Amino acid sequence: MAAAPTRPAGGSRLDRVPPRVLSSAVGIAVLLLWELLARTVYAGSYRLSPPTAVVAEFFEFPGLYLRNLWHSTKTAAWGFLWGNLAAMALAVASTLVPCLRRSIGAVVLTVFCLPFIAIAPILRLITGPGNATPIALSALAVVFTTYVAALLGFDLAPGSALDVVRSYGRGRLTAFRNVRVRASVPALFAGLQIAAPAAFLGAVVGEFTGAHRGLGILTVRALGALQTDRIWVIAVMATIVATGGYLAIGALGRYLCPWSPALDVGAVPVPRTEPGLLNRLAGLLAPIAVVFVFWYAFLWVFGIEPFFAKTPVDVWAELFSVSEAPETRSIIFGALGTTLWTTSLGYVVGLVGALASALVFILVPWLERSLMPIAVALRSIPIIVTTPVIILFVGRGLLTTTAIVAVMSFFPTLVNCYTAMTRTPEGILDVLKSYDATSAANVRNAYLPTSVPALLASARIAVPTSLLGATVAEWLATGDGIGAVMVTAFTRNDFKILWVSVAVLTIVAVIAYWLVAAFELRTLERMAPGISR
Amino acid sequence: MARRGAPVDVVGVGRTFALAGDEVTALRGFDLHVPAGGFTALIGPSGCGKSTALRLVAGLDTPDEGTIDMDGSSPDEMRRGQRIGVAFQDPSLLPWRTVSTNIRLALELVGRRHDTKAVDELVELVGLQGFEKARPSQLSGGMRQRVAIARSLVTKPDLLLLDEPFGALDALTRQQLNDELQRIWTARGTTTILVTHSIPEAVYVADEVLVMSPRPGRVVARHAIGFERPRTRELLLTDRFHAEVEAVSASLHRSEGQVVQLDTDPS
Amino acid sequence: MTANQFSRRTFLGGTAAGAGLLLGGSTLITACSGSTEPPPAAPLTPVNFHLSWFDSVQFGGSYLADANGHYAAQGLDVTLVPGGPGVSPDTSVIAGQSIMGISAANFAGQAKADGAPIKIVGVAMQRNPFVIASLTSNPINEPRDLEGRRLGMAFNNQLDLELLSSLNGVDVNAIEVIQADYDPAPLVNGEVDSLLCWLVDLPVAMTVAGIDNTTMLFADFGYAVHSQTYIVTEDTLANRRDDVLALLRGEILGWQDHKADPDTSAQVTVDRFPDAGMDLETETVKAHEFVKLMFSDVTDASGFLWWTDQSVADNIRVLKALGVNVTEDFWDRSLLEEIYAGGPVL
């Protein structure tokens, strides 16, 4: 009916400034401040390069930067392609053969929870030299989110449309072709948007297993050679490319399905489980069995030699029955404790900070309009590129892990929560406004509850990504925790410890994911299904 | 009957929106006068600015031109004084709250959180006894609307603004709720403005029916409805009711300058 | 090549091809990479040689061996596989993907102690390149100076630090260790007083950046761990001895070229990897530093890659202190003895 304003009418005159002008003004202000800080407080500190120096550095070696960027981007693009194709194939299988869904889901989740830095050398072992390991890692990095997104997309197909197909006597396949595929496009593209920076991360971690070129290698070289300008050029380039990819995929999605509103896969609630203890138990055990089958199959198919290959039985023995088991346990669980502590601190700081920022944005619209584009850009930066920059600022203490995890969980959660808040039903806001409700009352009664599903979904997705960020940080920066144990293990060729760490960390990640998912389900059920629409 | 509530005087109000690069004038030269305790229905073709008018009166939006006065107060002052109750076509309940806590929301917002008596009274008034602990998702559409109406009334507002609150309901439920609305209005005597698509509904519940022109909307015809209260369903079958409906319909027809789809729901 | 070796290589080739199909065919590149020169009379044997770090003048002799045709003259088509922080060359060698790899006695020794059938057949760095680097204004000249100071180092080096401390009667708990890896900035910024790093790495970067620094070589204080050691599997030694001999000969010739003209080696390295963004000045300084680490009285007398029985005894003792138990048979000098039968220079 009437074109009512979608946001609470703010009192600020800044709200009348066109968004583009405001964003540019804030952007210019940030650049000026950056330049000023770099030239004064941080001068000669090898930490912050002024923007002018960053630009100058780029134009001094444009070929070098563009070639490395092109190489990493190409690797990421291959991984993106293969990973997404695999994810979609798995999603199709899960939709057409529903009884497979649980097991496929478990395997895909497990793969998502695998610590990259530890499987990179194992992948290198299988693929040998060349670009296959970076591509494979890049592919593995995108499978889960795309799988979840595609599955959601297929499920979002309107039931009535499916019934129409069925009423003509056609089967599942026809329904799939004619209805589900089309219906899945918006959710799928939301997933692909998230996959783009993840693919980049995989490619760069892959480069660390040996390559001649790429942004990851250039970064490590630059850190060792005091080339601060170079680190900043790489960070800025990666940001531009990642944001560009994010926006381009979003635009393509809108072009392909203009009828649909933007969807965010991060805001998707978990699927419900069937009730009943037996169902739940079967639902739990079957996937675990499938994961173990995959573990053995992996070792067998690739014929990995016993020196490298450890089976679940080996891992169990290493942890519980061999004579060094108590020592192994104390190493692994001690390190795990450190990792979990720093990670959960960063995770909570990231989530709470994101929620608070989303609330500030919704209450102060001009702030949102000037800063949100920056947040969207930052959310798509691969962590591997942020890490050196964070190291430059925070140093290499335990705080670094916390900071990196916080950054990793902050931006996606902020964007998801804010988006959910903007979808607060207008009627509710009008009712509140008609009683002249205070901002606090609006937050309590409308914005906060409406953003809860998005917050919980983000929190769930952030579990494995936080642990991934933590292990990368521990590897590159802090030298603490399970990440350090894994790296030490493979540089010292201690494959027993390596497999044990991978297994333990993966199990912890999967359990943490399940716990958050269970909490999410319970909360959503209590808050009534209406809210999760 | 003790009449309470504020008289509403709207003079020469205009409102223009920027929409997708275009300017859309929703209202121009819109006048409205509702006496204290009066019940006025606004009717008009789709998109004629009925809801905009209501939002302006509620202080949810501000006019570009013209004045709105209620008992010496502006809509914004009325809103800030928490003297208004609103209900929309979408009941806009908080899904995580129960029936009684949804009703209590309005009390919380006006700082009377502990007035449980008022909540109980309204639950009874809208006939939801036994459902106090239910959540909106467990209620039928009609029951949700009753909760919304109860919420709009619980603060004992001086002005009740209803924007097609029964628009999405089936004819039978709708008639039932109209009966209850009339009963509540009779009991409370709050100044009420009802926006509706349904001519029979407007004629059945209101003292006065105002017919609006297509966009930009303004009032083009007024029909005083003189039926004695309480009005009952028998009235729907009478010739004078039909005559009144025909008259309003004719006004609407003239205002649109084209064939009007008559809504003859309440059979 | 034995049947066992053959089948494993075939199998790995098969999986690599399978992975290649899956991953865009990129792995196939390795199989056919190498020289684009016109083929010589006899076909070259393709081998992978796994380096221990990213492309760097640290492997300058190998690049010269390739550029100057020493490998080809030995009948080999050598692919120099780069290392990195996320890969272990030992793994590649043990898995049979690389015929030879560059490791350090402590890392390779760990694998050996865990049952990996590998041997050291050459030692490039006579003196271990670990140093404690400090600013000249606040120097660390001997291990004792570390007490009460802040030391930035990679977590992997804790055992090395403990060993250095115990060898020199230093209380390791009196050293405040802060994680710092691949990055001299903490020292320059004063967050630490010293860094544990490679002589040819961060100190050179600081020198090039105009920052005066002091280095204290671990090797001068009893830390006798062979570094940049060439490792092969026992299986390879038994069945592909000639290929290993040929590869070692090529290496030795390349490094003799490097020693004769480190500047050219640096130039060749920088030109060979235009995408690495290397700085010629830095690499030249490093090229000269590597000569100091890799050549000594021992190599002058016996040849590049040579080691003495005394240094093996020292290594065994030091490695034992590091928790790595190996015996003399971890080192196999028979290939070098064969190569250098005619004298210490090829």
C-alpha cells in the first residue's frame, strides 16, 4: 500500500544525505585518518603503511602483483568450480534420495570441520607437486556452505507447485527439474557468495604447501623481509577482488531471479530432527558410521603408506592404549584447551560485538549507510590476508588468535543480524511507535528477537570457521594451541600426533556445531515457528 | 452513555512519497472530522491513500501540508502521550509472546506493566478466555485479530485506529468480529476510525462513512448512518440497509468514474 | 627399478592423474614440465627434487645446475619442487614422489626414529644456520646474554633453544619467549630484544633495510645439527643409486658454480622466479652468506656436501638431547666417496 519508510525515521539530518555521498565521505575520512596515523603514530614501525605508499608500491611492481593475484585467483576459481559442483551434486542426491540426506550431511559437515592446515600436507602427499593441492583445499573449503545453501534452495520450492507437478502424474525427477531447480537459485547464490572468499582461503593455504607463486607466498616472503608496504598491497588487492567477487555473484543471482528477494544462507535455521529417542540415536550413529567408512575408504583408495596413514584404530590406540598415550593426551588436550579458550573468547566477542553493532546500525541509520558497505567488504576478505595485518597490530600473543576469531565471526554475523533486523515486520514497529516506544523498547521487543534466528544461524556456521581461523592464527602467528601442535607434528614428520590432532579437533568442531544447532532449534521452537519465516 | 475520547480534525492534508524515482501523491486536500466518541469508516478504491491517512492520524507519518488536530493536540503529541491504539490488517503480534503478554505489551510500553486486571478484562472482552497462555502460531486468524484489537484497547486510548483489521478473514468470522467491535465501542465509547474495503462492513459499524477518491485521495462523499444501536444481523437483511449500501456504492462508483466491484460479503 | 617401486610409482601416477581429472587437470603439468631444450641423444630421466622452502637463493646452486646444464649432462630432467611452511620434504621423499629432498638432521631424524626408511647422503650446511639476532645497540653476543631478555622465535624451535641453553649452562626459564616467525618487525619495534632465526633470513632483511644487527651463530656454541641435508629412501639407494649419484653430481657442479660466482647465482635466482618479487640486492647478500655456511675446510679438503665422522658423533649426541634417537647408519657417505674418488672438485 503506502510506501512506508522501512527504517525507523531517524532524527539526524545525516539521514537525508544520499548514501553514495555519505559512503564516499566516510571512505575518504578513513583514508585520510589511515594516512595520518601511518605518517605519525606508526611512522617507522613496519606496521601500518600509508595509503599513498600502498598505491606507490603497487605501481612500482604492477606486473608482480597482478601475476600473483591472477595465479591465486585462478586457483581459487578452479576450487570454487569443483567444490561447488560437488556440493550441488550432493545436494541433488540428498533431495532426490531423502534417506541419504543425513549421512551426506554428516560427511560434508565433517569435511568442513577438518583443520585445513593439517590436511594440507596430507593432500600434498596424495596429489604430489603441482597446483592440485591448492585447488583441492579450495574446493573443500566451499563444499559445506554451498551444500547447505543448495539444499535449502531445493527445500524452499513451494509445496503447492510440487503438488501441481504430482497432480499431473509426474515423479520426483520432473518436480526437481521444473520446480526445485528454479526455486533454489536465490539461496544457492547466497551460498556462492560466501563460498568465494572461502575458496580464496583454501587456495592460499594450499600455496603454503609449496608453490612458485601466489599471494600467500608473497605475503610470507614480505613478512620476513620487512616489506610492510607489500603486505598492505596484498591485503588491499585481496579485499578488492574478494568484495568484487561477492558483489558480482550477488548481482548475477539477482539478474537470474529478479522475482526473489535477497536471501542469506547464514540466516537459515537448522532443519528439524524427527522426534523419538530411537530416531535421534539412529540419526546420530548412522552419520558417524559413514564418516568412519569414508576415513578407511580414503586411506585405501589413495593407498597411503602406513607411515603416513593412521586409521581410527591407530588414533584410538595412540590416545588411549600405547605407553606414550598419557603424554600424547596431555599434549593434545592441553593444546586443545588453549585453542578452545582463545577461540571461544574471540567467538563470543565477535558475536556479541556483531549483535551490538547491528543494533547501533538499525537505530542510527546514517551510521549504517556509511559503514555497512565497509562491513560487507570486510566480511568477504579471506582470513589469511587479514592475519598478517592483525599480526602487525596485535602482535603474536594469545590475543592474536582471539582477535582473528573475533574478526572472522564478527562480519558475517553483523551482516546477517542487521539484515534480519531490517526484516522486522513493519506492523510490529508501527504498533511500538504508536505507543511512542523508546529505542530500548524497540530493541527489546522487536529488533533483538527478530535477529535471534540469524544470530543463532550465524553462530552455528561460525563454529567451524572460528576453529579454522584459530588454527591458522596459531600456525602463522601465536605458536600456541592445537594449530601449533599440528604444524610441529608435520614438520617433524610425526604423523601419529598429526592424525590424532586432526581427529580430536574435528570431533570437537562437529560436537560444538551440534550443540549450537541443538540450542538453536530449542530456542526457535520456544520463540515459536512464526519468527523463523 | 459516557462518551470519551478525542475529536479528530483533519484539514487540507497532503502527502507525497518518493517511490522508485517517481513522486506519488497519496493524499491531497484530505479533510476529516470525527466527533469525540464517534465511529467513522473510511472507504475507497485500492491505493487511494486510506492507510496513509490513518498513519498520519496515528502520528506514524507526518503530512507535507495541512493540519491534524485532536482535542488541541497534534498526532505526534497524541502518540507521545500514548493516547492512541492501533490495529492493522496484519495482527502484528510478537510470535514469541503469549496472548496475554502480547496484550500486556501495550501496557508495558505505557509504563503500566503490572495492570494484570486490564489484561484479564480485555481477554474477556474479546472472548479469548482459556487461551491466555497460547502463542500466536497456535491461534486462528480471527483469534489473532482479537488479540490485536485487545492490545489496541488495553491502554484505554482516546483514539482507536483500525486499518482493515478483519480484511484477511472469512466472511463469517468477520461478521462476528464486527459485532464484537460494535459491542466494545459501545461499552468503551472511544473515538474510532476504521479503514475498510467492505461497504457493508462500513455501513454496519460506523456512524459516518466517508468515501475517498482514487489517488491522490480526498473525501468525496459523506454518508451519515443513522441506524439505531445496538445493530444486529437482522439489520443486514433490511431494505434500508441495502439502500444505504447502494448509496455508498454509488458514491464510490462516481468517485472512481468506473465500474466498482461491490463487496457484498456479509450475507 | 623393482616391481615394488614400480607399482608404487605407477599407483601414485594413477592417483595423481585421477586427481588431475578431478581438479582441472593441473597435476598433469608436473609430469610433463621441465626442459624445453631440443632432446639430447639419450632421453633424460625425469626426477623430482624437493627443496625445503620457497624458491630462494638458498637453492642457488640447484638453479645454476639446471641453468648451466649440469643435470642434463648427468642424464636427468630435474623438477625442483618448492617447499613452504605447510609441507615437509621428508614426506615427499618417503612417499616416493621425490627422489631426493632437502631436510634438516633433526626433522629427518625424527622420521627415521619413527621408522621411515631414509638416509642422509649429503650435508649442504656444515654449520647450522640458526642464530640469535639482536640490534647492535642492544646486542646478544653469547647465550648467557639471553637471560632476562625477551626472545622472539617460532614455537617449533623451543627444543633447540632448550638445547642451546643446556649446552651453555643458561637457565632457559630466565628467557622470556615471545612467538615471532618469519618477521623481524618485533625486534625492530622493540617488542623483543632478540630473534631466533636463520642467519641468511631476517638478519639480511634488516641489514638491507639499514638496521644494524648482531648475530650469534648456534653452531659456535655447541649446536651441531646438520642442516640443509639431502635425504633419500633406502629403497631409492638400493634401486636407483645411479640416479641419485647423477643428481648429487649435478648439485655439486651447480654449487661449485655458486661458490665461484655468488652474484651470478643471485641474478639467476631472481630472474628464474619473476613472480616471487625477490630483491636482487638482498639475494646477493644471502648468496654470499650461504657460501660461508656451506663451504669450509672440510669441503675444501673433501668436497661439497661432505661431512666428518666427528660431526656425525656430535649430531647423534645433540639429537639425542633433542629427543631424537638415531645411529651412525642414518648417514651414508658411500655416494660422496664414489663421486669424490678423483678429488674434492668435480
